[in-house]
Amino acid sequence: MAVRLSQAFANVATNALPAYPNPHGNSHANMSGDSTRDTDPPYFSITAQPRHPVHQNWDALGTAAVANIPGIAAAAHALNRELIYLNEPATYHNSEGDVVRSAAQYLLHPVNQVLSSHAGALMRCQSEATANRVRSDITYYRGPNAQNLAFKAFAVIEFKKRGVIKQTEFAATIRHRVQPSAAQVQATITAALATANETYFGGDALVLIKQAASYAIAHRTPFVALFDWDFLVLVHFTQMAITADITDVGNYCELDIIPNAQSQRMRAALLGFLAHAYNNAPIV
């Protein structure tokens, strides 16, 4: 059934991503370069915290971003006339590139259309952008304003081959459900240092969070998303100090992990994440 783009962000079954084949099962992340190897990971993560008194999670921020588009109630609005792609039977997820192509159809395009529909919004979505010798899959830039006279990166998305993201590995890093106190942070760091990796991140999650941290530092933004079709991981490096000489992402980060079984949430969550990042783009 065809879905109008304006309706594609509701948490309903008809907004689930298509079920495309994954011939690999589990895959593994590769340490992509010196920058990733040399970047320190956070020690642990916490559950993503509320961003708004009413809109308590990324999904809600995303649906609010749609509802707040000027004129969206009019049948003639462009987002009420454009439809989401139907299932494409020829699609086969054999590589990371296959995931990127599908993500462009079902995630990036709808999200970009909503972001660009807001009055005064000026942004770019670029592939393979390089900053400080670090290249990211997708980088979002906010246009010039009073604080920034040039386009400024506000978020990065990294795509992976199917099976690379392991929910259990990321979930094991979540040590607090609410904002920890200074004493709790120090106690958790001490415990993390006693582990084999000196961080609660391990396995493929360790490689992925180091990559995310490398992108965050290079592009000077605390907002990084990871996606392999099976999982969407939204990483907010809330402890990262955005300065002219960033060297680390802080002691911990906030995580939201959305599995494909809940893929009807992914579009709205990514939209909310990017809308918040756009509105809070660092000025350095």
C-alpha cells in the first residue's frame, strides 16, 4: 500500500522497512584506519535522555517535526503528494553499498524532505565528505547563520554491512538509565578500567564507537548515527567539549538502539535526532 511521505513517520506497521534478504548473518566491523585506532572510546553509555518536556524521545521529536511543518494539513502540500517507495523485490543486501542504497530510498530521502520543508531551513546532505583526513558516509551541514558564516557539520551517519551492529554489545555498555552524578560517573569509570578493554564497549561495538568518536571529533559534532538495516544506533556524545582543538568525546555517551523488529520507529527517530542536531549545531 502506498504511503504518503507526510504519514511515513507514524509508529504504525505500514511504516516498517521492507524485509530484504541478508545472506551473511553476522558480520564484523573493521578498524578502518589510524584515526579510528587512535581515538579513545567513551568508558560507558547511558540511555538517551528526554530532550523536551513533552516530546520525550527521538521518535516523538520526529513526529513533532512533521506536525510543525507550515501548511502540512493542506492536501496540496508536497509531502502529502509524494509517496514512499514501494517494496523493491530486486533488492538484495549483499554489501554495505546495498544498505546505503536502500537507506537513501527509505530513510534519508523522507527525512531530508521534512527537514527541508521547515521555513528558513538551509542544509546539505553530502556523501563521502572529508574533514581533518577523516571521511564519513553521510555528513549533514547547516547553512550560514549569525553564529556560523559557513556551512557547519551538525551530524554524521555511518552505514555498515548487514549484521555488523550487535544490539547485545551496545546494550551491555548502558550503565545508567538516568543522568549519573559525578560520583556515579567516577565509580563507573573505575569499574570500566578494570575490564579487559578498559571500557564497557567490546567486540564490534568497540570498533564502531571508536569510529563514531573519530567522526564526531573530525567533523566537530556530537551527533553520530550508525545503521546496518538491522539496527539504528543514535549516539549523542553529550560530554564532548566542542572546542577548536577537540581530542576526545568525553567519559560517556547517550545511546538509543532501535532494532529492525521496530523499524516503523526508525524514520521518525532519525528525523528527531537530526532535527535536534540541526537546532543545536555547535558554533565552533
